[in-house]
Amino acid sequence: MHLIERIHSHLRKSWEFGAGRTILAAICAHSVSTSIGICQGYSAILIPQLIASPEYRISMEESSWLASLGAVTNPFGSIASGILAECMGRKMAIQMTTIPFFIGWLCIGLATNLSWVYLGRLITGIAAGMAASSYTYVSEISTPENRGILQALGPISASFGILLTYTSGYFFHWKFTALISLFFCTFTVISMSFLPESPAYLLREKDSKKVFDAYLYFRRNNAKAREEVEKHISKDNEVYTSELSWRVVFCSPETVKPFLILVTLFFLQEMSGIYTILFYTVNFFEETHIDVDDFLASIVVGVIRFFMAVVTAILINKYTRRALCITSSIGMSCTIFILFLYVKYYEIFPSKSRFCPYLPLGAIILNVFFSMLGILPIPYILVGEYFSLRARSIMSGLVICIAQCFVFIFVKIYPNLIDLFKFSGTLITFFVASFIAIFFCKFILLETKDRSLEDIEDSFRSKSKKQLYVLPHHTTWNTSDNQIFTIKLNNAVI
């Protein structure tokens, strides 16, 4: 009884200090990731149904295009997301994501021929590329203590979307699955309508009343809200630096360094085969000659992804991002190497009977298990943490754009890699990428756990840069009540 009272007291205090509202806001913002997960997993149930359909009977080339078209337009969505988040705000950018999703799913769900399916995949691909805005929004409304777990709600939502797609594809026609997706688009746009804009975005308007109201909504405490306003007015130096050129902002160390780290991390992520397994789940099981229902096996993979996304959300508040990524990379390397040895052996001796036929299934499931532990979700979390306020929306969109280009390339060339190097040769490329990721995460990846966004930015900024600009001693902000909100800045550095 005493334990229950303690839990109740903790939850009540958390709600009073805004954690409850912040959690609800993060769930609403990341609900768009459910639609993204449906888009990512859709080809895994679409292609086998079309191949088996007497109406379509698509070729291998057509199947590769159906899989990759869900990724080829992702970069355009990522760029659009960055521009929208910069010009119209993070909240509006998230809501705008639902428009191409709605149109695309209607095209697929009401398709009368394959051309409409191609068009729908292209349009939903644009929407799937607009993921950066939700991570940016959540990172800016969170405190350093709960930012990790709230950002992890994105991969949880995406994994739920993938699992929903696999399950729906097992029981229903691919058109019905597409129409189900319309519900999540509607939920996102309506739920976001009740939330305030990101306080960090409102800072640029130099209206302390709007910033204060936004923080008050999320923190539910006047003192904490005012403390947040004062902290960000004095520390978010970009707000005061409108005279700085775009060249200075985007060529500065605090922009270039995180950009290079994230692009490399995403390259290793895609090369490790994470999204190849996702887009070709059923085909992947067929290559390993596992004697199980391919669709049921894909559902098992979806369950593992979802379960591990939840586990990672719990672990991310206890362990560092670097530790999770290293563990994830080690696990992926081992499982892929075991699968490689098994497949290679039977490529050399195809006539021999297969011992332990479920070993490939176990290796694939464990690979998915370890990928969800760090190397898949954490790069997306870091996108919302690494960049400065001035560059955050544009650079986040650009990084996601490049990452989606990598997804398209590796998904599109997967059938060609199978033809060129066989399945075992393709697996060894996955192993090499996972192995390199171990050392990259150990020696290059910057840790962000329990650090404020301002502190993370300072870690990337060079010492000479810190002394380059000096602000006036006083900066005045107007409020909507015609009062003056003045913060003293003693030689604040940019």
C-alpha cells in the first residue's frame, strides 16, 4: 500500500510540474511517426500480395520499384519539412505532414491499376521524409532529464505502425491497410491543434509573453516557466544575432561538426541492412529458406521491433546514447556474421540437409532486437539535439534528407546485390557496416544524455568562435501587456 501511495505521489508531482502535458504533447507530435512506420513497412505486405495476385503478377524489377518508391521521395519531404519548420513553425510543419499522407493513402486504397499504386507510394514517401519536425518539436519542449525518453516515443510510434502494417497485411487486402492509415493522419492534425508552438521557435519573435505562456503550458508552474524564459533569453544567443549571415551560421563548427557526425552515422545505419530487412522482410525470410509462414515471421519481427522500442525508451534514461549504440552495433555484427556463416555454408554445400533450420530466424530476430536498442532510433533522437536553434530546423531536414537518400539507394540496389554477390555477399556488407559503427560510436559520437541543448551546442563550438561575438549588456523584449522584459547580459558570448 505504501508503494502505491509513493507511485501516486510521484505521478501527481510529475503532472503538476508539467511532465504529464509534455508527455501528451510528445505522443501527439510523434503520432505522425505511426504513419511513417506504416509507409516503411507497407512494401513488405504489398509486394507478396501483388506477386500472388492474378490481376497484377508484378516482376522483380517492378517489386524493387514499389519498395524503393516509398523512399525515393523522402529527401524532398525532408527538405520541405526543414523549410516549413523554419518559416511556419514546428507545430505547423507536423500538421502539414498529414496532407501528402492523406492523398497518398487514398491513391493506393482506391487504386484501379498499378500506376495509382506507384503514385501513392511516391506521395506517401514525401510525407515519410518529413519526420524531422516532430523530433525538433519534442526536443524543444522537453527538459534535459526527460528529453531522451520523450524522443524515444518516435521510434515506438514508428514500430507500432510497422507492426500494424504486418498484422493488417496478414489478415486484410493491401487496399484496406492503406485506408486504415487515414485514421492516424486525422488524429495527428487534430491533436496538434490543441498544443502551443515550440517555445524555442517563439523566441525569435522576441515576445516574452508568448514564450512564457508556452513554457507555462508545459511546466504548469509560474516560477519554472519564468526560469525557463530567462535561461533561454540569456543562453539562446542566436535569437540576438540576426546580423549574422547564413554563411556564418551554417559554416560554423557547431553546425558542420554535428552534420558530419550524423551523416556518417546514418550511412552506417543504412549500410548495416536495417531498412533492407524492414522493406524486404518477407523476401528476406524466403532467401534463408526458413520453413515458416513468411507473413507470420514478419509479424514476429514487428513485435520484436515494437517491444525493443519500448525497452529502449526505458533504457535511454539510464544509459548513455553512446553505450546503447555500441551495444547495438556489437549485437548486430555478431548476429549478421552468424547468419552469413550459415548461408555461406549452404551456398557451398547446397545438397546437404539443413541442421538447426530455425537458426536464421533466430539470427534475424536478434539482429532486429539489437538494431532497435540503439543504432536505429538514436540517430533520429540526436537530430533534434545536436544543432543550434538558428540552424536546427534546416539542418535537421537536410540530415534526414541525406539519410533518406541512403535508404533509397540501399533498398533499390538490394535485388542487384543479391544477383551480384549472392545473399551471403550482401550479408557481409551488413556486417562490415555494423562492425565499423562500433568504433565510430566509441570514439566520435558526442554524448547528449542529461545535457541541455545549449551545453551540447557549446561542445561543438570552437574556443575562438566563443570569443568572436559579444552582445550588448542589455537586451529588451516586449510583452503583449506593453511591459518591458529586460535581461542583463554581461558580455554574453555567441
